[in-house]
Amino acid sequence: MTKKIEYANNSGKENGIDVRNDSRVRLMIFTKDKVAVQFNGPILKFSFVNPANLEPIMKLGPDPLRSDFNIDDLDNQIYQRIKHNGTTLIADLLLDQTCVAGIGNKYKSEILFLSKINPFVTIKDISSNSVRTLLQQIPSVLYSGYMNSGATRLVHNFFGKVDNDNNNTRRWSDKHWVFRSGGRPCWKCGSQIVTDYKLSARVTFWCSKCQQWIKID
């Protein structure tokens, strides 16, 4: 997963919050009027060579948070994967950073839930309508998490705006639709959220009722 880089003012504050003593901070780069703050980076590498020209970065797929992101580019990526190896599980494909960049395990489960796609269906067996829904949910869910401290299930106040105060104080399980919610009732249908450790490369959280496997003919 691509680690988050925030941009703060030159006092080291992000959106008015001082992040200099945050335990997640691994790197801060100061310029005259901005500060780049990097959170939770396991590896930091410095080079005079443009990293975009080095592996594995040069092999990264499209970034859904870029302003010039085009859903059709990702659609083509998935189509090529179906031609090359259609038996890949959709849960595993979303974690392939060469297909689409930035989706980690949390967002994988959340995106598939909101797309109503069974995580363990092979990509060749997903309908074109489901693929289109998936393509729309990917940038939407990533942007929601980016703008709301990782929360993908947002609480809105009666004015229709995100209630950020409640987002900050809610329990972890309340901030997500299915992620790390195994055994809890589904927010949409009430069925028990399932935690699966075996069927895909990484642990997956999903609702067996909302994400039924409908095989296409």
C-alpha cells in the first residue's frame, strides 16, 4: 500500500493539528511554505535518481487519487488481466499494485463490500456491470479514507455534512463497513460479517448476504 504523505504549513501543522509529535511520522520535509509529512513508512530510500524511473515504482498501476485518473485506464488493466489470467481472485487483483496503486487490505475489503462483489470470485466471472461499479468505488472509497483519517463509513449530521467530531471519537469498528468487523452484524443487512484467512492471499472481511456470488453465463 502506498503510504500517505500529508502537506502541512511551515509550522508542521496539518489542517490546524500539530503532527510533529505524532508517533506515526517517519519523515518531515520542510520548504519555505510547506511541510511534507510521511506516515508509517517502513522503508525510506533517498536517491538523486527520479524514483518514478526505478522499479518497483515504475511498474505501479494508475493512482486513483490523481486528478487525471481515468477509469477507462483501470478498465483496460482489468481487461488485460482477464485475458492473461482470468482465474485470479478479485480480492487478490485489487492488492496487485501493478494493476492499481494504493489499495491496501483494508480498502480491498471495503471496496468489494460497497461494490457488492464476492471477494473470491475470479475476475473472468465478474459481470461488466459489476466491474463498472467496482471502478467507480475504487477512487471514491480511497478518497473518503484519505479525507477522513482512514474512515470509510462516515457519519453525517442533519446538514448532510460529515460529522468529523464523531468520526474522531467513534470506535474503530464503527468507522468501516466490514474491515476488522468479523462476527459483528452487517451495517446494511444485519448478517454476521465473515473473516476469511484461507481463500485469498490476505485476510478478507465480507458479508455473505450482501456479496453473494452470482456467476455470469
